[in-house]
Amino acid sequence: MSFINPDRFKIVDQLKRNHLVFPRAEELKTAFTKCLEYQFISQKNDCVEARGLVVTGNSRVGKSRELKKLIGDFNASKTQMPDGRPAKIVSCVLSGRVSFKDLGVKTLSALGYEVQRARTQEYIWERVLDQAQGQGVVGIHYDECQHVFAAGAKSNAVFLDSFKSMMKEPRWPLMLILSGVPTLFEYVRSYEQLDALVDPVHFDEIRLKRDKDELRELLFAYADEAEIDIFQLVTMDFLSRLDFACAHRWGLVIELLIDTLTKAKLEGKSELKLEDFAEQFALRTGTTKQYSPFTEPDYVEAFDAQRMLKLSE
């Protein structure tokens, strides 16, 4: 028995590889390039300081997706450092509370080096430095970095000072990319020495008055990829319903759109209707398609946006 529908897999894979470049991605790339240039100049002139980024935004606004694309493109470019080696950046996703020693173990794993946790914290972080320098890793991305902090925790100071020290390490200063929810920036900003070394990049939620053209472009791009017509569907009323149903989160819009297009493609449909989105919204949230933001006249009053966000997640 097969548990994977090859036709569905092909469609989903094709759609998920679709990537539009929006202004927020250009802003991120510009900030990234600035830090990278600083890193290379520091190497060339034997400086002992790197710069970094703090990328923030609410959940499901697309931070991780854009960073993954940017870092992937950079690594694939094999950009040469001043010493002639190709530079790399590695990523490490954090979940739940971790100690600084745990962070070292996770960082080594991202560098492809497994170490026993019984080793001392000093030994573990020395190996991080050795491996990064030996592999030409110029930067480390810590995703969901807010997890290392907690209100009032004494360990906050340890992480903040250690991040600063990693960026000012004389032997091999590392460019850090810290990404997470907006509270992350508040922690970083509370430590002046680290705050001075990083540039903030914030990802906003959808604001329909400002972003309606980008949202339309997103819808048409994915629909064109699936070869399904949505021209008659994309009215301001539909955009408002989609934005509301997805709690103003770009990531949720993309996920719902991919689900809807995939089912329509498998069924041989050539055009999307409002009911198609209502059906997929119901499947994602456990609600009924007869009662959703896509079907109710007074959907703003009928539904609680925060509750729908929790259901979607």
C-alpha cells in the first residue's frame, strides 16, 4: 500500500518551489549583503568584529522562508572569502528552553560535527570555533531564537554577552542572524554592546490597503504555476476574506493557496471558486465549510481572528 499520491506530491512540490521576490525580501537581502561585506573587509584587514541581523515578525509571516531562500542562494553561490575559500552560513532551529551549552551542541550539529553533551561547555564552544573556521563558515543563523530567553532569567545575560563575544572573537568573528518573534528584538536591544553590532529587519503582517497588489501578485503567480484561472475570483471582497481567514499572515495565505490549488488540480478543475477556499479552510481548522470567513456575510463580526490563528497553526 502506498501512502503517497505521486500526482499530489508532484503538484505540491512544484508549487512550494515557487518563490516571489517582494520588497521585504529585497530589504533583507540588502541588510544581509551589508553585513557580509563588513565580514569580508574585517577578514582582509584583520579586524576582530563582525556584524549581524535581528530578523523579527509574528509567527507565519514568512521570516524562515525568506531566510532559508537567502542563505540557500548564498551558499550555492560559493562566494569567495578573502582567503579564496567559498564562504558558508549554517542554520540552527531552536525549540524550547536551552542552556548555552545546549546551544553549543546544536550549533556543532548544524556544522556536521556531533559531540557528547558530557563534554565541558568550554570544549564544545571551542569546537564550534574550530569547525566554523575550518569549514569557511562565516555566519550562523539561529531561528526561533526567542526560545533562549525568558523574562527575568539570569541566563539572558549569558546569551546576550556570548552572542556579542562570538561576533568579536579575534580568531574567527562570526556573523550572527538571530530570527524570531518581536520580543527577540527587545532582549537584544536591552544589551547595548550586542545591539550596536546588529541591524534590525522586521517582517510585517499583511496590511491589505498597503499590500493588496502584492497579495494579488502572489495569488496569480501560484495560480499560473498550477495553470488554474482565478481572475474572476480575485476581487477586493475575496482578498479581504482571505486576509482575515489567514489572520493577516503571509505564510498561512501561501499554505491555504497551495492546498486549494492542489486539490483543484487533482480534480481537473480549470478555475477556482470561493467554495474551494472554504472547503480547504474547513479542513485546516476543523470547522465546517458552510460556516467560514469565505461564506459568512458578516465574517469579521462572526469570527475571532486570534482563535482562527490558533486553529490554523
